[in-house]
Amino acid sequence: MIALYLLLLAEPSHADDRDKLLGTWKLLSAVHEDVATKERKEVYGEHPNGYIVFTPEGRAFVILTADGRKVPQTEQERAAALISMSAYTGKYRLEGDKFITKVDVASNEAWRGTDQARFYRIDGDKLYIETAPFSAPTFGGSMVRGILVWERTN
């Protein structure tokens, strides 16, 4: 009985985790890391822009844009602007060290209706988010993980 009580004290509840996630977080860095070589590339430049918001109602809003974007003047520049950003929103749920967003609106239409799972860890005012490995054109199709660091703004 004592061991069970100590285990319950040592493991934070999902409600505690949810409360810690709530609010607005500003993007500090975003990299893709090659799973095999550990080589890293900044996905959105040295000073990326972005926010992630977790609401008490269980909705997440995410927007990321590259450093140094310019106002597009041509169709080619508009296409470049689109691929230099990512945005999505949906209801999220927590499962252990993951939050999973059921996407209902996204800049990448292929994400709509999918579950986007992200591993997370909170350390003080920093939120660390990692994706599961995926094939990335930024590494010639090699398997990479997305690693993002955020800072609480409120």
C-alpha cells in the first residue's frame, strides 16, 4: 500500500501535465536532426517565428514561419512563402509524454483529419517538443526528428 502511495506521488497526473501546457509559448528554435548521423539543420532559419497555444478547452493552435520571410510579389514568391511556414489546429489529448492533436485545419491539407503526435517535456518556462522520425526532403529523404524549443509567454 505504501509503495502504491509513493508511486502516485512520484508520477504527475495528466491533469497536472495539462495545466502545465496551458497558455502561449513562443518558438525559440526549430531543427531537423538526422536520426542516424545526428546532423542538424535549422528548418526555419536562425531566428524562426512561431507560437503554440494550448487552451483549457483542449484545442492547440500552432504556427511556424521562417526567419527573413519577405512579402511575396510573384506566384513563385507566394509558393516559396507557403513552404516557409506551417500551421495547424485541432483538439488535443495527452497520452503519457505525448500530446496528440486531431487536426481539423492545416496549412498542409494532407494533415487534416490526421492525428499529429508530438513528444513533449516541460522544464521551467521551456517546452521541448520532438516529432517521431519521418522522411525529410531537407536531408534527401533521410529519417529525421523535428526538435522545437519554446518559451512560455504568459
